[in-house]
Amino acid sequence: MAIFNTVIAWLMKKRMHQIELFIKYPIDVQEEWFRRLINQGRTTEWGKKYDYKSINTFQDFADRVPVSDYEMLKPYIDRLRNGEQNILWPEEIRWFAKSSGTTSSKSKFIPVSNSSLEECHFKAGKDMLSLYVNNFPDTEVFDGRGLVMGGSHNITEVKNESYYDGDLSAILIQNLPFWVQFLKTPNLTIALMDEWESKIELMARETMLHDVTSISGVPSWTMVLLKRILDITGKKDISEVWPNLEVFFHGGVSFVPYREQFKALIPSAKMQYMETYNASEGFFGIQDQSDKSDLLLMLDYGIFYEFIPIEELENDSPKAITLGDVELDRNYALVITTNAGLWRYLIGDTIKFTSLNPYRVRISGRTKSYINAFGEELMIDNAEKALEIACNKCNAVITEYTAAPLFSNNKETAAHEWLIEFEKKPENPDYFAETFDNALKSLNSDYEAKRYHNMILRPPVIYALKQGTFYAWLKKKGKLGGQHKVPRLSNDREIIDEILAMIR
């Protein structure tokens, strides 16, 4: 294994040259991918509809092809799932990443091509390791096993052909190269199970027997697994189970609410945390600096990026810009064109650029996950930072939370209602609420204005829930698993009222 570790580390370092190339020539790399994608899409039904043969510039593309969401592409994707081909992309499409995004009842089925597997997702996995090796050249991460938290997939037969849909993580695990399968745990049978509670139990009992050196997964479900391992082994912390564990590659949700909990579970000085920005639609960013959580925008993954200023989303034809025109600290909705046939696709995330040389971003929220019932424009990044400030000042730790508007009545003005599950409750709940409120005011001027003298918004209403409440709600909804998350902010009360009704 030591020799294997040396060889793999050397291969990872070689990839750094390609990363350095797109950092040095970002606009050229993006223009090259734009031309390649348009050229490959010419012969498809979609490409013929919008006459891709006559598209020569980005402006031609933007003028002719509409910005689309899933509902606009769904009729084409449904046909792909029924066995038709060459509709959105010239390659045969047999894999579909199933995603609900949040916990809505509708599922999205995102086409996954061989090109997107190889040039995007698998390349991103190599780059994640390459950047880690580059930052920590003395790593021994390849000396042990990598624990991978994955989902499940289903097989459908259409016209004697097999088609697959499921969590992207399951699709990736199923198609991993043999040498990666050799280095990971648990085995494929357990990794692809669809009954989540039994899966956690079996994963815990198998993985605790291995020398795990890295973990990859969504923080919330990874934490459930780690706690179960401690229950079974009777160990004080994970470092006693896996003394050589050195890194957690995480993504899917913000790590802010989980950071202190992981430090308590893994109190190791050598433990590192590396954030990624990946979704069913593609892999977009990787943390490339060990001391900063900003994400390097990955520009050579078969994805052409556009950015819509958040205020433009209200327009019928929102104007998008390309990489060369973005500004620092401005909220943009992310639009992608991919080598799996997503054309000018609005994925639902909002980002901010923290650096333009190289291009680094942070996720600021969701285009449909915010509270703006009273003109306060509260985004997820505001909420995460304010909760972190309040937790630090009040020595509290949060597991999960959700929030929604509480509308005014004859007796009281409106407010934001927060349901919070604490790992460690604040000693003084009133001080926590006040600290949180003040932090939100300092981070969001619109919120501060609406809070002025309680004229529009009164102080936030916070309820501390019993541990396990959100888990019980997800289970009741049939939404257990790594792809399903507790929605953080909602502009209506549907989710929060469901949870309140359940606990009452």
C-alpha cells in the first residue's frame, strides 16, 4: 500500500499542471468549451431546433436559445427515459441522476452521459485528490480506505434496453474504475442499498473494521453514520476507531452548522476538511486553499458557465453574462451548458465571486430558497453566518434548522419563525435569539431596515426542537438518504407547518 500511495500521489500531482492552465487562461478555456459543446450539439434534435450550425458567437447563442429550467426540459428528458436518443446530446444516454433538490414531492431526472461521467465527475474526483495532495504533500491518505457515502439506483427495461436512475453518488459508485473500488468501503452491495436505516447499520458494522483514512459525503448523513459507529464500538470518538483518518471531503449542504459537531466527533489535530461544489447537473467547484473555504471554479469539465444577476431573474428574458464580465461580491444565479445536453440550464443555486484571479466562488443560496415575504431578501449565506456568530457567542451547536415567515395578525407584526435542532442548547435562549437577530442586521441591510423599531418585522421567533425531529419528518416524507436535505429557508409556511403539526 505504501508503494501504491506513492504512485497515486505522483499521478495526482501531474493533474495540477492542467488545473494551473485553466487558472492562467480561464476565458480561453471557457470559449473553447463553448465551441466544442455547440459543435457537438449540432446534430441533435435540440441543436437543429435552434440552428446550432449558424451559431458563431455567445451572443448568437444567448439571443436564440432560452434560459431553461427543469420543467422546460422535462418533455425532452421524458423521451430520453423512454428510449429515444440524440435529442439533447449526441451520445447514448442511459443514466439519469434522480434529484429532488429539496424535499419536494417531484423528482428531477438529470441525464448523465459518458462524457459527463469521464470529463466532469471522475475528473473532479481526481482533481479533489490532486488539490489535497498539493496542499498536503506528506499525506498518507492512499494507505487506507476511503469511506464513500452513496445512494441507490433503479433499473428500468425499455425496448429490451436497460436504463438506470438514482442518486448521482450511486451512479458514480457503480461506474468507478476498479482501482478506486479497491480503495473504498463499504462494498458495492451495501453502498447501493436503498433502505437507508438498514444501510446505515450495515455500513457502520463493515466500515469500522477497516483503516479508513478519508470520508466523502454529505455532512448530515455522514454524522448519522459516525454516531452509530460510536454506539456500536463504545469508543469515545472516531479517532479511536480510525486513528489514521485525515480528511473529510464534503458537499451538498453548507458545512457551517456541522463544523463544531465534527470537531467533537473527530478531535484530531491532523484532521482536514475540504469542501466541494457538486450537484446532479455537474461538478463545479473545489476548495483549493487549506486555510480558506472559497471554491475554485473548475473550468475544464465540459461545462460552459453563464451568470444572471439575481435582480434579473424577475424579468421574462433575464440577461446572462459570461465569466469575463462578473464582479466581486454580487449575487448571481448559475446557468450551465453541459456535455450531457443541459442547454442554458438554470440549476437553482446563487453564487458570489470572492476572487477574479483565479475565479473562486462561494454558494450564497438558492433561487427558490430564501425569505423575502417582507422585502428583507434573506439568503442562506446570511442565515448561516448569523447562526455561526450566535453559536460562537452562546457556546451552542446546531444540528439542523428551517425557517419561514410568520405573517402579521391583529395583535403582532410579522416575524421569521425558526425551528432549530440543537446538539448543544444555548444556556440563555433569549440571549441567543438577540445575538442572532443582531448578527442578521449586521449582515443584511434590508433585514435591518425591516426590523427598525419592529415596524415591519419583530424579533425572530425561535423554537428548540427535540433531537431527531427533522430525521422523523424526513422519514415520514419517505425522504431518508444522502440526496434529501432539510430545506433551510422557505418563502411560505408549507414545510414549517408540516413539522409543527407533526410534533404537536
